[in-house]
Amino acid sequence: MSKSNTFENDILQLIFNNVDIADIGDAGGLQNSATAGSLYVALHTGDPGEAGTAATNEATYGSYDRVAVARSGAGWTVAGNEAENFALIQFPECTSGSETITHVSITVGGTPTTADKILYSGALSASRAISSGIQPQFAATALTVTED
């Protein structure tokens, strides 16, 4: 069995925009969070896998940090069963070390190397070599999550 397109979009709205899903459970449905908070984007040097956490194969270059993106329309656009970053997501510039980034994840926690839950992860369309002076980033709408 699969989810309907409407429900797939509803799930993305709840996760990325903190919007209620009506008609599930009591009259209030599945409720949003009292405080929307942020989701965090993490970079990986290998596939964290479905059993992995945000710390699995996470980048460790000098000054690396996960990037917070608001759980709102200012952070994510949700339409047609897809969520995309609304604005530029820019990681800190590499100050030391070098590594190749192959995967990205969206997680619930913002502290690098902590074993936070991954909500979504995937391979980059092309790997990216990071070394001193390089600042990884995703242009607006470049990071897409699809529910299907």
C-alpha cells in the first residue's frame, strides 16, 4: 500500500512547515509543534544509510557545522509532494583538512558528530571536494525531498 498524493504532501507540510494534518485522530488532527524550531542539514563523506545517524560518515573538515533551516515557509517550500529549500543553505568555509562530500541529510539536531535522527538523506548528483577556502552551499531549490 502507498500513501495518497494528498497525504504525502500533508506529511511534508507537517515536517518542513509545521502545518497540522487534519482529520487524523481527534478533531485537532496531527498537531504541529508549539515552537516550530529548525531542521538541520548535514554533509556526509559516505552514505549514512537507513540504519545510520547524522553522525554516520559526517563531514569533519575544520569549521564544519550543520546548518539550521527554519521549519516554515521561510525555510522550505512544499508543493506537489516535494519540499525544497527556499533560500541559500551555506555551510561554514573550510579552514583546515580536506574531504569529499557525497551525501546530504536532513536531521533533527544541530550539533556535529552527535547521533541525531535522520529524517531524509540522499546522494549528491556529483561529489564535492572540500579543502581550505571552500564553502559548501545549496542554492535555493537545489535541495529537494520527495515523498512518494
